Amino acid sequence: MLKNIDRIKSKTYVGFTNNISKRLAKHNNNKGAKSTKGYKWIVIFKKRFIYKNKALSYEHTLKKDRKLRASILNDFKKYKY
């Protein structure tokens, strides 16, 4: 899960990748997903899976479950200092 770093309003993004550093660089260079353009991002949560179908299932869950995303964001805010 990514969080924008250069805006007053907090925005998050959830996605699947095999190479997190390459994907983050794409998002930060406006070459990633449409919804990420114009923002600078940091990784606030990542989870590894052995099977791709499990990863995609979790990605779908995280995209749809706003309470879970908020919980992850709150944990990040608590422990970032």
C-alpha cells in the first residue's frame, strides 16, 4: 500500500507487483497507474505471498475494505517516528 507524501489530503493506493522498487519509481515518475499521477508516494505496507492468486485476492480485499486500509494507515502514522 502506498501513501502520498506531498499533499494535504491523505491518499492511498493498493496494487500488486513482483518488483516493489521498480513499481514505486514508476508511480513517482508519473508512469504508473492513472490514479497515482501527480503525486509522490512512499510504501507504508507490503505483504509477500508465495502464490500469485493469493496476492491478487488480498489486493482485492484491501482495495474494497476501507476499514482495513484505515487501520494500516493509522498504524503507519503511529510508528513512523
